[in-house]
Amino acid sequence: MSTTPVTAFAGVIDTIAHLVEAVEEEQWSAPTPCTDWNVQQMVDHLLLGQHTFAVVMGAQPPLPALDPAPEALKKAFRTSAAALVAAFERPGALEHTVRAPIGEVPGAVALHLQTIEHLVHGWDLARAIGQKALFDEATVERETEFARGLTAQMPSGPGAPFAPSRTAPEDAPALDRLAALLGRDITE
């Protein structure tokens, strides 16, 4: 049975929700490989992105209050993630042109953008809390190919959406190769 891109995204979101739920009290302020954010800031960033893209995709989900209490963040992540998946599942959602933060794109491209965002920040989160991010390899490979084309079109330097790409060994796990492509140091 073939997995649809939305189903694959739902799996990615579920994996990250499990990681968020695994964050221990003292880990919320821990640094992440994404040097701009600690664990809590990264979860807040994902929550905001989920809400933004759900609205872009035509849903009207309530914005979860960013209550810094760990249990509230864990619950808000699941609620926000479900709203985003539902927005992508709406009939015709992937075919409509939407205004994403990078400009006007088809809904299918918005889905790629959110999948890549969640895969890489899932990698960041897993590293920060000492867990493994167990994403579907086929999904990671597909999104890595999409990201290669995307990074070639994006500006570099200050204000760029990604750090400069780094090299990764060809035999590195797919998720590590994606993280390196988007500027993460996978050797740490």
C-alpha cells in the first residue's frame, strides 16, 4: 500500500509529538543543534509554524496559547499538529495556490515545506534530548530530494532560511544527510 504525502506528514508529526512528550523538565532550556533556539523555543517555533500553515491552507484553528508549562506545550503540540494535518487533508488543499512565508506556492509545496521543517527540527529535538527520531526512511529520502532543489533556489548569507549546506558521508542515515543539507553539523 502506497503512503500519501499527507499520511507521511502525519507520521512525521506523530513522531515529533512523541519526542515533545519525552522532554523532561530540565531539558526545556537545553540547547539544540539549531543554534538559535533551546528546546522550548524550538517547540514554540514548530507550534507557530503549524498554526501559520494551517491558516494558510484555509483552516481556522484556534491558536493554542503558548503556555510555557511543559504539559501545556505537549498538549498544544498535538492539538496544533492535528489542525495542520486536517488542513492538508481538506479536498483540493494540495492543488490550491497558497501564500506561504516564501511566497505563493501550490498546497503540495507547502506540504513539502512543512514536512522538511518538521523532519529537521525533529532531528534537532531528538539530538537535544538524547532520543532517536524514527522517521520513515522513504519519507526522509523523498523530502531530501525536494530540499536539494529548494536549497539551490534559496538565498544564502545573513537572513537566509537555512545555514550553508554541509557534507555528509554517503552512508550516513537519510535523516543525517537531510540535516547536513540544511546546515546542521551532524558530527556533534
